[in-house]
Amino acid sequence: ETGVTQSPTHLIKTRGQQVTLRCSSQSGHNTVSWYQQALGQGPQFIFQYYREEENGRGNFPPRFSGLQFPNYSSELNVNALELDDSALYLCASSLQVGGANVLTFGAGSRLTVL
Amino acid sequence: EDKVVQSPLSLVVHEGDTVTLNCSYEVTNFRSLLWYKQEKKAPTFLFMLTSSGIEKKSGRLSSILDKKELFSILNITATQTGDSAVYLCAVEAYYSGGGADGLTFGKGTHLIIQP
């Protein structure tokens, strides 16, 4: 059973650029969530995808967008990068069956915006 | 707005000591409280708690939830250097009308175990 994998592991961008981060869900999981973790902070919920549709969103602007594909993998896109977007971006997958869900996290993509 | 507060934010103890990490929360429509361990990058799941007063145990780690006082504790006995990590507490709420709300995390407790 494979876990959650994310790519790239590290990347550096400049202000105003756009970035795409990728995530492969754990086998058998149908829901994917993205979190932003700034240094010294806990992860913050960006959004969640279920059956290729966004079904929940945290307090992030529209320049944060995502996709979920039929194989349940996912992308996070961030446009018009700002310095404050520098953070660890964590992808998590879970199996949505109606009960409380345990998220399985990937190792994250460390984004630095200069 | 849902809120999770962890204390202490950092803790340094010696190997063999017992530690207690605290987590208090305010959440509308509470569903569950979760503890995660974050060593390098990926948080790894420790416990999920949904009912008050029922202790969950895994080896030297244990946790309990008090839904009346809105807090949880994570205990680690006979600590080892491998227990050094950030311990994250998170709460999950039942879906609001607008869809999933995700987990609300605290800032974490940075635990350092000295040999």
C-alpha cells in the first residue's frame, strides 16, 4: 500500500509567478485536502476535493485553486505568488465513508517565494 | 471561528521523563479531536478521540478527551530521544452547510528529549 506522495519536494519562485504542486493519494482514498503550514505554525486548511469537486474551502483567496483527477490525484495551483505564500504545502488523503476521517499526510512541498 | 490552543509551545526534558501535552479547543459542532506527530515534514497519525473519558493507548503514548471542559491531553511515559518532534492537536467539526471545514490545528508543542 503506497502512502501519499507529493512533488516537487522543494521549489523557489519569485513574486508574481505561478506554481503547481502535485499529490498522489494513498491507494483506496477518495478525498484529498491541502494545507499550508508556515514556519512555527500548525497546518491551515486550504480546500478539500471529493469526486473531482471542491467540497470545502478555508480562508484562502481565489488565487489558490485546485483539481482532483479521476484517479484521485490532485494539484494545487497558486497564482500571483506573494512573499507570505512561502510555506510547507501538505497534501492529505482520506476515505470518505461518513464517519470521522483520519487524514494521511504526504511529506509536503516546501515553497520559497523571493 | 474554531480555535485550538496547545501548551506548552516547547518543552525540553530528559530521556526517561514523563510528559503531558495539553490541547484546549473551541469548535462548533465538534466531531473528533486528533493528535499527530510531525518529525520532519509529514504529520503522522497518533490518536483520534470522539468520546469523553475513554483513554486511548499505543505503547508509551496515551490520550484522553474531556468534552465538558473542552480539552485533551497526550501523555508520553519513559520518553526516548526518538519522541523528539512537534506534536499537533487538531479538531474536526461536522460539515457546515457550505461543505467540509477541514481540520483546525493548534500551533503544536515542540518536544525535545535530551539523552
